[in-house]
Amino acid sequence: MSKPTERIGILSSGNWIIDHVKIIDRFPEQDTLANILNQDRGTGGAPYNVLIDLAKLGASFPLAGVGLTGDDADGRTILNDCENFNIDVSQMHTTKAAPTSFTDVMTVQSTGRRTFFHMRGANSLLDEKHFNLEASNARILHLGYLLLLDSLDKIAKDGTTGAARLLKKARELGFKTSVDVVSEDSNRFVSVVTPVLPYIDYLIINEFEASKITGVKIKEAQEVNLARASEAARIIFEKGVNEWVIIHFPDGALAQNRNGDETIQGSIQIPPAQIAGTVGAGDAFAAGALLGLHDEMDIQDCLRLAVCTAASNLFDPTCTGGIRTAEECLKIAEEHGFRTLS
């Protein structure tokens, strides 16, 4: 079995989505009209966004994807996009049984707030059989989004899931494992996410998802309570996560390790008038954090790069269009400054 230190690169897997982004003047009431002011097509889904972000950040290690697309124009767009960024697509599969997943993203121009209309498509068929983990020498396997991968989320009679079995195998082969979760407002977190936690090394989630996993109310009156975020991280470790729980939110992020050591980092104070959209900001944060974790940076530096990467994402309405090199992302903080968390 390979040791993690002998491995190099990130293998990112899960939801591959084409985003059809529409900038609208307002979000309408049902049966009324809103105007589309502009439209664009962009990347969507955890593996697609994270890999493109890592390539744009200037990651010095190999990048590869695992996923399932339809036999259609959107699927070919994804494969061509990856190849243009030197992302290995040898474990990308195509099916005629379902279309490539897509999301219509409605973004209100004045606020940047988004509403999503999602077609699950081929992602719902992605299963353990599509992964050839033995063929990869990547250091980190990133999987997202749990709760949006029907086959991998399916609960077996013994309470396990395909994702749990997959990540267990990955760790046995020497991978570090990283997971992200979709912000689904449901009661499925306990049944679908909890069985996976013991096989995760790095859990990178937002405050809503952390609350759903633990039952701890982290956010009150639109503000995150850091003490409760810390409590939620501790509970998640009790449920099995191995190395780091990283919880991000609009004002910053908190990272806690299994020993209870904790680091916080404020986000960058981007003027609202300069924010083109917030879609993809969570994946941008994850990309910055994963680059740092892969390169064994100090956790404070990981969080700093993560919030800077997320900030660069805000200048473009698509998921990855605003991402710059790591050096350029860090310079955004010099211009606008970090928020202070207390």
C-alpha cells in the first residue's frame, strides 16, 4: 500500500454539471415575468469546479477527474474543457441512459442571490464501478456532493452507502479523502452523510450543512456563532471524521482538527457593488483549501488561500470564471482586507 507522502495530485469526483447562468432583473412571483439581462455557460458541480479552480490557481501537481456525463454536447464540453486545462479524463465515462446534468442558475443582478433549477441526469447513475482507484497515484480523493449522487447515496441494508464503501477503499489504498455536501434542506443528512464520516479525512462544508449534520444551530440573525461552529466540529469528530473539519461561511471559516486545535480566518471584504455572483464560491474555497492541504501548508495559510480563492470567484457570475493564480488571489486581500472574526 502506498503511503500518502508517496502520492501526488488530486483525483476529484462526483457531480459534473453544466451551469446555464442567467442574470435577471428580479426573481418573479409565480405566473409573472422577469427579464433576462445576460446569460453565460459555465462549470458546475464539485469535481468540475474544483479541478478548473486548481488549474487556474497554478497547482503544480497532477489533476484528474472521475465522473459520468451524457453522450451529448454538454458532455463533450466538459471533456474538452478538462483537456484544455491538462486534467486527466481517463476515468470519465459516458452514458446514453441519461443526459449530462445541468443547472439553470437564476442570479438577481442587484443582489447576486441565486436560485437553482437542477437536472440530475447522468450524475444519478455514477456508482462505485466507475472508479478505478488502483490506477491512480493521487494523494487526495475529493468527492462531492453527497446527497446529490443517487447511486452513491443509496443506503444498503446494513446502513452503509456506496460513498462510504468507496472512501473506505480509498483510505485503505493510501488516499487522503475529502468530501463536500450539497446544501439540501432535508432530514437525509443523518441517514446518508453520517455513515460516510468515519472514512473522511477532510470534511469541507458550510455552516448550514454543519448544522444539518449535528443539529447545532450555528447561524442566528444571519450571523455565525463561532462557539457553536466549534461545537459542531467537535460533534462531527465524534461521528468519525479523521483529520480536519473545515466550516466556511460568508464572513470567514473555522478549521478544527481531531485534537481540538482550532483556527479561524475572516473572509475578504469585497464591496457589494463589485460582486457579480456567489455561485461556485464554496467550491472555490474548497479548491484553495485542498491546494494547501495537498502541499502541507500550515492550516492558517490554507484558510487564507481558501478565502482569497473564494473572493476571486465573486468577480464573475459563473463558478470558475473569476479564479486567478494563487498569488493574484492573495493580493485581493491586500486591496480589500480581511474581516475580523470574534
